[in-house]
Amino acid sequence: MGRRYDCADAEQKAAGLIDAASAVRKGELVVLPTDTVYGIGADAFTPSAVTALLDAKGRGRDMPPPVLVGTVRAANALVEDLGAYGQDLIDAFWPGPLTIVCKANRSLSWDLGDTKGTVALRMPLHPVALDLLKETGPMAVSSANRSGAPAATTAQNAEEQLGDSIAVYLDGGPCADDTPSSILDLTAAVPRLLRKGAISVEKLRGVVGYVATD
């Protein structure tokens, strides 16, 4: 089974972050807590690791994973531009449960699946996730569950579903809230809500004005 670290213990947390960062650099998978649910993470720039992530979930390339970043600067490097509203949304809701879909930087050599030239980005509001992302750089991260099963809200639940397909489990305790992030598509002139989540449409409209929801 994967190596599991209790991040409530300072020594285990430090050792776990080192082990997890090393595993990600080797193209292995890790499970990490976020401010929504637990996620499976892989190096976004290692195609075989992204493929392993999709395999662990039982998903195909038609459902590419989002990318988590530890800094706004990292997000800017991954996109052609943030569109008319991206920076205002980042200022209002990052780090936090908002995923924005932007046109990906075409010069990047990565393969997240069938993205149609876009990338879904989020900066999570969780200290363990941010500490790891600052070590690894951008990570492809999808909810820690088999496709069709409920998202894991504890490290133990993730381990029960994913087993030894994961090298390292970072246990940050139970999730405070299992509501997923809101996903907003910024690739067209009008922002479009792709998934209702933790940030209400009303709050989003307070920043960008109109949001399409159909």
C-alpha cells in the first residue's frame, strides 16, 4: 500500500511533504487534502503520470484533470491569457474553491488529455496542498475516487478506493466541506458556469456581471 503520513503531526507532515514531492518528480501519484475534497495528484508535465492518474480513477482522456497551482504566477505561465475577468476572479476567490477554464499556453509540452486547447486551473485554500505545490510546481489533480464513486473526504476513504496505485497519502484529516469547486469557463466572451459548487452564481456575478448558466 502507499505510504501514509499524518499531517497533524509536524514531523510526519514534514517527512510526508518531502516524500510526496519526490514521488511526484518521479512520475508517481500522491493523494493530498484540498479545501474541497481529497485529490489524486500527478506532475502536470509528465504525460505518463497523468495517464496513470486517469487509469487510477477509471477515466479516459475525454475527461482531462484540472491543474492545481501554488501561486498566481504559476497560473499565469500556463495560460495564453486570463481573459477579461480572470484576474478579478483570482483576486476575489483564490486561494479557494473556484476553478477557471482558460486557453492553455500553446508553447507548453504537456498532455492532460483531450483538452481542446484549454486548461482548468485552481489554487486551493489548504496549507498542505499549497506547501506541496510550492515544492512540485503545477500538478494535475482530480478528486480521489474511482470514477462514479463518491469523492473521498478522508485519506482512509481515498486509500480504500485507490489502494497501491498511490505512492504517498498525505492525511490532512476529514474534509470540512465536500462541496466541489465552482467551475467557470472564461474562454468565450461571456463567462459560463460549467459546474455549480462552493461559490454561488450570485457571488460570481458580483465580480464579472453576467454569468451564463445553461
